[in-house]
Amino acid sequence: MGRLRAFPAHRFIGTRDDMRVHDCDNDLQFTRLSARVEAEGLLGSKLLASFGPDTLVEAGNRGFSPAG
């Protein structure tokens, strides 16, 4: 189980540039997300979103689609 340092209590993190939500409990999705955050500076660009409640359904309500 991985978590981004800026979002330690959030399982689902969205990327605003492509409107995808990533499940940090999925090792492949977390690895891809972490690499993008580092390489593309998504945190500094304010292109990450968390959800309350922290669920896939709530991410969908905000227009995010699951990452593949």
C-alpha cells in the first residue's frame, strides 16, 4: 500500500490534466502516479486532487475516470 507524501491519508488521487483517478492500493497505478508526480511536477502545478469521502464513487461524481 503506497501513499503520496502530500496525501498520506488518501487512497484515491486524481490527476486533473487527464481527469484520471489512481488507486494508491494498486501497486501498478501507484508506481505510475508516483513517477508522473516526480517527473512532471504535478504537485507544484496543483494538478492533483483528493476526494472526501475518499472513494472511487466520489471521484466519479467529480468527473474523474479510473486509471487503467
